[in-house]
Amino acid sequence: MTEQFDVIIVGAGLSGVGAAYHLQKNCPDRTFAILEARAAIGGTWDLFRYPGIRSDSDMHTLGYDFRPWTHAKAIADGPSIREYIEDTAREHGIDRRMRFDHRVKSAAWSTADAAWTLEVEHDGAMLQLRCNFLYMCSGYYDYAKGHAPTFAGTEQFEGCIVHPQFWPADLDYKGKRVVVIGSGATAVTLVPEMAKQAAHVTMLQRSPTYVVSRPAEDGLANRLRAMLPPKAAYGITRWKNVLFGMLFYNLARKRPTRTKERLLGMVREHLGPDYDVETHFTPRYNPWDQRLCLVPDADLFDTIKRGQASVVTDTIETFTATGIRLASGKAIEADVVVTATGLELALMGGATFSVDGASVRLADTLQYKGMMFSDVPNLAFTFGYTNASWTLKADLVARYVCRLLNAMRRKGVRQATPRIGVATIEPQPFADFSSGYIQRAIDNLPRQGNRKPWRLNQNYALDVMALRFGSIENEMEFGNPTRRSEIAAA
């Protein structure tokens, strides 16, 4: 007999645990389960174990809206974030709803049954689970593989090549020459941390990224926590950081040249007037065309100034037995090469979808409020902000899903389907973002429209109004399909 739930949440990471909290708080009469493909809670923060792994957002916005972050450091290390997620799940009994090593392979919607049937891989076998509402919190990248460009000559390299997504627990780089290929958040995290033990670390980049230093501790947050109840202090800090982030983002988009000058000026202040900031820290794009890289307490810059690390901006011609030869002719000697070259997107955990027997390619749909899909019933997903902390959006989506479920209960209906109304709509790309991981997958991502509710705000304040207080009726079709048993009886 196929087990059935009101809601199934897919993913036991930051988003999935938050979704479960809101569901059991706001829809306490719904049955639900959480399916996790891996064997542990934490998602990203359990998978990634490379040296120095940490958040690139402050934890007062990356943390849940319902559970204050109380550690002194606002830019937190990976183990602390994983512990925060685990503690949240355990404190609210969410861990008891989890089923590990359950990988959703496909989901088929039946209008007659108003239900999703999931094909789930577990212990090498396939099983079926059913639910009325499917809530995908499986993140946005492929856990099975990272982005790994092919470099000539890797077979002749006598050292070790590793990808940060699959860090060997026994990797010994003490006293060795390390090259980190990349210029993104992972690379700028790895370089200062590995430099603590390595003989020298070289960050080899094809092109620069904007790098911004920020204090690891939020002084105001720590002072408020000493004077106010934790939730009050957390709420004030959260909104302070949200508003500051929004102000900076809007300024960067409206005045990119001035913002660029200021960002590069800050780098010069850290590295000194003689450092070649133009070559190594001046991107070809404007601020926030891609996400900025955050370095706490200027650790990357300090490591460079101490001579423990260096930056090389060039392209790879080939690996050699002892390192890497560059297009410029320069050679970099290396014992360990880390390919911090990015992620591969895998929306919805790579599962396939169908509605009433017809395959659905989500890339052919439009996003509804950044969380549902046109013409696909009872399916929501979480995809965080590109210009702010992931969890800000995840919390709002979770609350909205609960509002929708409760509205369906009040209306006495079993199905809610976003439908494009009579007003014309122009499909547009998934996101206005030039980062490689987005652009590589853009053809496989759902699109957005040029008007609401099909267009993303990328603005937390606007989304608070729209998702917490706005109408759930707008271009949403509610229905009560005939049950199979009723069809048979007729």
C-alpha cells in the first residue's frame, strides 16, 4: 500500500528544516514527511567540508526568522551553521519527520486523485509515496558533481587535484605548494585558510571578482544581545542588515561606476598603493552583475600582504608534471591543485515531472511569485535571492505555502494551479545575473515574466508585502477535481 501525506518536503537542509517548522506551526493538522537524498541533515552545510568553509552572508539574515543566531561571529563557519540547522530540527521535533537516503527520481500529478505520486530510490530499491502538495527544498546545484572544466595535461600532473565539493578528509597540504583555480566565494575562502599550513598558496584566476571585506562580528548585534531579549535583538539586527543590503544593492545598480570605484578603493586601502589592483581585483562587469565575494576581517588581503598567498590572473595552457603552464608562458609550481571552478545547477534535485501523464519540462514554464510554476498544480519550490541571503526568501516562501494550504482548506478545494491570465506576458530569463553557474544552466531553468506575479522582485521588503500580506487569488486557479472513486461510481 502506498503511503500518503498531505505534504511532502524534499530536502533536509536549511530550506527544508525551515519549511517544516512553518508547516507544523501554521498548518498543524497536515501530515507531512521530509525526504532527504543524503544520510544527514544540513544540505550544503553538511556536504561541503573544505578548509575554512563559511557563510558568505551574515547569519542574522542567513539564519531563520524564528530562531535567533546568538553566536558572536556573524560570518559563521560551516560546522557552526550545520549545528544551527541540526539544533533547530531537534528542538522542534522536525528530525523525527525525516527519511534519509530517500532520493526523489520522479513526480507524477494526477488531477483525478489531486495527488502527486513520487518514485523514490531507497536502499537500492524503488518505492512510491503520495502527497497532495509537493514542496521542493532541494537546493539549486548538483550534489553529485561540481563544475569541472577540462584542462589539458592533467594526466601528467604528479601532484593531487581536488574539487572543493568532494574534499578528501585525509588531504595533507602542510608545507606544500598549492594552487587554487578560481576567483569566487569558495576560492577566496580556501586561500587564507590553506595558507595557514601550506608553503604558499596561489589563487589562479581567469578574471577577477569583486571582493569586499566585512567584520566577522557584528558589533551592534552583540551589544543589542547584551541589552535586549534574543528575539528582539535578532529582529533589529536582521532588519538593519536587510535594509543596508538593499540600499547598497540599489546604489550599485543605479550608480555602477561610483560603486565600482569605491569597492576598488577599499581593496587598495587593504593592499597598498603598489599592488596591481587593476589586473587582479578589477572585474570586467559591474557590481552585482554577479554576487560579490565577502572576506571576513580582510583575511584574504592580510594573507596576500604577508606573502603567504598571491594572485595570478591568466589562463591555463596546460598542466605539467610539476604544476601549471599559463598562456603567458609563466609556470606555477604546485603539489596540490584545487579546482574551485564552481557548481553545476540541478533544479529540483534532478527529478522529472509529469501532469496527467504528460511530461513537464519546467524550463518551458514561468515562475509564479518565484516559487511555483505555470500550469503545474500543488507544487512549490525554494530558490533564494541572488542579491541577499538565501533564507530571507526561503522563510517567505514557507509562510506563503502555509497561507495557500490554509486557503485551500477554507475553500474546500484540493488543487491550486498558477494560470497566466488574460494580460499579455513576455517570457524573460530566470534571473538577471551573469554568474557562470546561472548562465551555464539558463536553458534548463524556468523563465520569469515581465509583470507580476510572474516577475521576481529580488527585493525582500517588497516580497514581505507581496508574500505575507498580498492576495493569493491573483492568477491562481483553485479547483476540486473529481476523485477516481467518484468517476468509477458514476
